[in-house]
Amino acid sequence: MLRRKVLVTGGAGFLGSHLCERLLQDGCDVICVDNFFTGRKENIAHLMGNPYFEMLRHDVTFPLYLEVEEIYNLACPASPVHYQFDPVQTTKTSVHGAINMLGLARRTKAKIFQASTSEVYGDPEIHPQTEDYRGNVNPIGPRACYDEGKRCAETLFFDYYRQHRLNIRVARIFNTYGPRMHPNDGRVVSNFIVQALKGEPITIYGDGSQTRSFCYVDDLIEAFLRLMAAPDEVTGPINLGNPAEFTIRELAEKVIAMTGGGSQLIFKPLPEDDPKQRQPNIAQARDRLGWAPSVPLDEGLERTIAYFRRLLDS
Ligand code: NAD
Ligand code: UDP
Ligand code: UDP
């Protein structure tokens, strides 16, 4: 059988490890590249014995020479705590990383997918967000290394598409959660679950009235594959996420109820530039990919809580 050779950057991270696993199931030959900044060997340990899986420790800000047919570019810390730890490196990862992966795609004529983000919309003034909305990002704030890095990566993708006729796919991913998030990832779903399971107070930033729309990881990975397999004119950018919107306070209350814990809510200051609301309009994903998420928040939380329970017990 002729196996598609696929490169996944950031493959040892939360989303990347699920993507590698799914690609192997689908009969691909997978090369996973990661510098282990936020990724973990544990996420891919179960794939290491597979003869069609290969792991390379490499930082995408440096050139990479490989022969591949498809590239999924996911390398980049995604949690505000981690992307603000070394903001210059975050911008370099998005921008130099995109240039190197686009250069690789250009030389090998590979199809290339970019994990962009709802953060390109910043603190949005229109709701829900459609792909034609140009966003409201503070270019000099603490989130800018991530938001502007990802915006510039989109620019590079579309310039390589226009200038060098690359076959590109740009996904704007909205908040996604599930098993294999790092227990210290810092994002809201893993924080709340870990706090609840340890019986610690749940930390709500601000008054908890800000909203997010949470997508379960398996739904998102299915959308990645559909986007990659779509006709070449489907370049994106295309919103991928679950439109069901919740306040952060509602999420905290759900997690407490589902873990059966007695955690208190404590309120901490809202970080600077924290978006007040976020909800994807997924009409394009529905029309062009025939995709819509199928796992409701309660079910996804059950699975994620079960994962963290096992992790904390081990
Ligand atoms: P993650 O932090 O778990 O994964 C990122 C991976 O990239 C990690 O394994 C990390 O070690 C690796 N990495 C970071 N810098 C690198 C570099 N310079 N060279 C090589 N590897 C590097 O986060 P995730 O949630 O899996 O996110 C994956 C991608 O999806 C990111 O690009 C992120 O911006 C994007 N995204 C995620 C979400 C989400 O809700 N999970 C939302 C929007 C966009
Ligand atoms: N590059 C890479 N792997 C390749 C081909 C290119 O990492 O297989 C990098 C290379 O370092 C270059 C970047 O991608 O800096 C952009 O490549 P491109 O061919 O677009 O431009 P140029 O080589 O002219 O800078
Ligand atoms: N948040 C919170 N408590 C936490 C972590 C996050 O209240 O322990 C809030 C955060 O301020 C934001 C929302 O939850 O309003 C989502 O944060 P996350 O870091 O998960 O993602 P992003 O802000 O990038 O959407």
C-alpha cells in the first residue's frame, strides 16, 4: 500500500498528538516534529512502536529538509501562560516557522495546512465571528506575540499561495479541549478540571461573564482531515469550532457538578486584552466540508474529566 507521507509540526502537543494518531489510523506515514516546549513524550509514547511513525526533536524556527506530501503546521504554544513566557520566541515560531514550512512545501510541492486561530479576531466587535471579519487585535499588548504572529502566518500562507501557487489550507481554530491537554497547560478547561479534582478553589478571571465556545478534540481533528481533503479551491481561512457558547462561570459550575467536588469559586483579576466573547460562525465549514461538531460540552467534559482522573491517580 502506498502511504501518504505526512509531516505534523507540534505533533507531541495536545492537538498534534491526536492528529498523528488519526493519520496513522488512516494509513499515513507520519513524521512528527516537536521541540517539546509544551508538548510531551507521554502524548505520543503509544505511537512510538508503530513502524510508520517517526519523531524528530526540532525547532521549526530553523530550516528543515525532508521529503513529504502533506504538512500540518501546528507548532506554537497555544495557552496564554506559555505563549507569554517567551513572547519573542512565540512570534518567531509562528513567523519563521511558517516561512520554513512554506519553503519546505514549495520545494516538495506538498499541500500545507496552517493551524490558525480565533485569536486573529482579537476582542471581537461582531458576534458570532465570520471569516470576513478583520478583527480587533491590540498589536502591542501581551497577547500580540500570539495573535499577530498567527495573523502574519496567514499573510505568508496567502502570499505563498498567490506568488508561488502553493496548495494551502488555513483553519481558524476556536477553543478546543480534551484528553492530553497538559495538566499545567493553563487554559480554562484543564485548569478547572484539575482544580476540581484536587479539591482546590476554581480560579475565575474577572467576573466569569466572558464567553467561549468549546469544541471537543475529536470533532476538530475530523474537520482538519476534511479540510485537507477538500478541493484545492478551499484554501480557507475557515472557522472550525463548536458554536455552543458558555460563560466561564457556567463552565466552572458544570465542572464542579460533574466532578462531584466541593470546590469554591475564587475570583482573580481579568488578564489584559482578554476577549469578552467568542463564538464561531461555522456556515462555511458546514457548506464546504459538510462538517459540524457532534460532541456536546457535557459529553466532552466527561471524557476529559476521566482522562485527568486517571492522570492524577497515576
Ligand atoms: P500545545 O501547546 O499542546 O501544542 C503545541 C506544540 O507545538 C507543542 O508540542 C510544542 O512543544 C510545539 N512547539 C512549540 N514551539 C515549537 C517550535 N518552535 N518548534 C517545534 N515545536 C514547537 O497546543 P495545542 O492546543 O495542541 O495547539 C496546537 C496548534 O493549534 C497551535 O498552533 C495553536 O496555536 C493552534 N490552536 C489551538 C487551539 C486550541 O484551542 N487548542 C485554538 C486555536 C489554535
Ligand atoms: N526551507 C526549509 N526546507 C526546505 C526548503 C526551504 O526549511 O525544504 C526554508 C529555507 O530555510 C528558506 C525558507 O524555507 O529560508 C523559505 O524558502 P523559500 O524557498 O520560499 O525562499 P528562499 O529560499 O528564497 O528564502
Ligand atoms: N480563565 C479563567 N480561569 C482560568 C483560566 C482561564 O477564568 O484558570 C478565563 C480566561 O481569562 C479567558 C477564558 O477563561 O477569559 C478562556 O481562557 P483560555 O486561556 O482557556 O483561552 P483564551 O483566552 O485564549 O480563549
